[in-house]
Amino acid sequence: MSPEKPDSPLPPSAPAPAHVRQEVRCAVRFPLSLPVMLSAGEEQESEISAFTRNVSASGVLFTLDRDLEVGADIRFSMRMPHTVLGSPNDVMVHCKGRVVRCSSSHNEHLAAATIDDYRFAEH
């Protein structure tokens, strides 16, 4: 007897067709619009004003008024609402990451970034 199911349309090692694939996320995303100031690239001298569109433990999607470069290292800080964290006060979080995807439409620029490291601000 074969270990494969006879009604299986694809061998186990074959990738699923595009219409069947589902995007796999490693963390829950929260639809939060938070103001952030970020710096990007090697120099990281100029600050860029942005808003988050959604945030997870491993990444963030920004709305900006200009493009960022894919692969650029970024630093940003955001004040996480206490209602999201379940804490008595809002918490400032300083993050380091990198831009993994960008897109533009009309006058809106989106940049997705990983969060590679973060720390909570001291009071």
C-alpha cells in the first residue's frame, strides 16, 4: 500500500497552487494607528514622520509620505496604549528593524518592517 492518500491531488512535496496558499503569520497583528518618528538607512540622521497601520510582536506596517528603501535598517519609537498591553499605563517602545516590503499608490507610501529588537523605555 502506498503511504499517500489515493485522493490526494498533489504529491506531499509539491507547492500548493497560488489560489490555495495562505499567508502564514508568526504573530497576531493589531490594527493600530500610532504616530512614530523613524530613522532609516546607514546614516539615520533625518527623522521621518509616519503612522503605524498595524503592529505585531515581529513587525509593523507604516504609512508614510515618502518611500523607504527595501533592506534599509530602521529605528523607531512608539507609545503602545495601555489598553492593548493590559498595563496600567501607556508604554514607550524603542525598536530596531529593517524594511522588508514597500508599495505606493496615489500619495500614500506603505513600508512593512520586521522588528528585530526592542526595549521598553525606562520611566
